[in-house]
Amino acid sequence: MTEEQSLVEVRQLRKYFLIERSPLVKLLARKNDLLVRAVDGVNLAIGDGETVGLVGESGCGKTTLGRVITRLYEPTDGQIIFKCQDITDSRGAELLKLRRQSQIIFQNPYASLNPRKTVRQIISVPLQNRGVKDVKAREEEILYLLRRVGLSERYIDSYPHQFSGGQRQRIGIARALAMRPKFIVADEPVSSLDVSIQAQVLNLLEELQEELGLTYLFIAHDLSVIFYVSDRVAVMYLGKIVEVAKTDELFAHPLHPYTQALMAAVPMVDKKYRRKRITLKGTVPSPIDPPSGCRFHTRCFAKKGKICETEEPPLIVSDGHQVACHLFQ
């Protein structure tokens, strides 16, 4: 995908977190030991109107990547390109302009809404930031957004504790839509919801994308959800993207050993679709001190040799999709 075709692109994006320790521990520890490398050199492009699914086990950096792209976290290094413009160091009015076009739907609908604010107040804030100053116009917009996400207008003066999880998530979606964004990071928006409610929210997000021309980065653990919503899928492991491909291609022919292990773990009722279970040995290395070379080599079942331990594989195109593995060099 060329720069002109992509709405959002990140280049060698990094986000490190400093671990706060006592002065004595800081004195004795190595400098690198004080940093959590949550996102470490990620390259990813998302096309206009596209849904890119982002998968990987807990702690691999998915949520951090989404928050850095939307500038909720400041990047440590690298570039964030939005509409062909570098927004990495945007501040003030420039950053406010970005906020109007780039929003996030948070994972936990029970923690992402202020319990002391009514629905009217929650959705009013982004509308005011968008420049809707007229009280009557703001009221009409709030009612429209509530209807659009499937909530009754009578809930406008209700508080978050009066809603179910699915209803709260709909309020979160309405709040994100209030800025009329072009790009939305959906951070596991259905993971805490019942299965029946999950389907309703996923269908709502799909309808909104078609109606408003939205672009999604959809973060999830559930591969069945990713298969349903995504045009392409990026697989993340320990702060790095290890594979990117079209959804059908990735699910049918995963190349990276880690992706193969993920796909093999998906339960299938029909025996003909089941894959042989792959058991990964060991534990996920710490992002504080990631292994040298390929970060998956400590658990890999298909190692090529010493090169996996000493050289980091680049993300290259192989068989129509990108993979970072020495087996395909």
C-alpha cells in the first residue's frame, strides 16, 4: 500500500515506558532494564475505509499501539502519518484538529464513562470541542446520536450505572461519533459483552462504517470477531508486528509460527476445519528485556538456526502477504 492510498501509517513507531524504582535500584540496574518496550519499531499502513484487525496475546502492545496512533500516548520514536501529514509532534491547535478526525472506543464500558455525568453531559463535551456552541443544536445532535447507536431518547439524562454493558458501549460509540471522525481505534469493544450483545455492537460498527465512511483499527483477542470484521489482519508479538495479510489469506495460510499457533488454538466444531494443536513451550519473554534476534525464537517450534537468535527478521512480502520470519528470507 502506497502512502497516497493509506489514511493512517506508522513508521518504526516506538513507545517505551519508564519503570519507577527506588534510587538505589536505579543506581545498580542497567539503563535498559528501566524501560518497558511496549511498542518497538512497528510499521503499519491502514487504507481509507479499511478495517485492519490487530491480534496477539495479552501484553504484546496492541492497546498501546492504538493509543499512540491516536496520540493519547506520546510516541518515544518513529512517525505517525495521517492523511499524508506527519502528526508525530503535533501540538495545540494541530492536535485538536487531529482529535476531531481520530477517536477511540475503549475496551471497558464500565470504566470509560464518568459515573458522575449524565449521557447528555458525556456526549456534550466532544460536541462543544467540535464547535457546536448552540444549545438547541447540541441537544438535537445528542438525540440523533443516541438514536443512531440504538438507544432511546429517554436515556439522555440517565447515569452510566443505570445501563447494561452493551448500552454503555453504545454510549461510548456515540461519544466517539460526536466528533465526526474519519478514523476510529476500536480497542476490544466487545470483549466484555455477552455473545448476543457482541453481535449487535459489531453489526452497528459495520453499519456506521458503510454510512459514514469510517476507517477502523480493530483490536481483539477473539479471532472469530477479527475474521468477521476485518479486511486485513496484523499479528503482534512482544511489541512487534510479525505478520500482515488479507483476512482470508491469513486464516487459510498463516506463515509465521506464532500465527500458526494462534490459528491452531481456535476451537472448531467441524472436524475438517480443525488444525493440529501447537503447544508453545516456555513463557512470553518480558518486554523489559526482550530476547535478541527474532523475539519469538525462545518459544518457536520451527527455528531455522542460530540466525533466529542473533538477527532480527525484517517484515518482508512473501506469498502475497508480509511476514517477519527467517524461514522466508
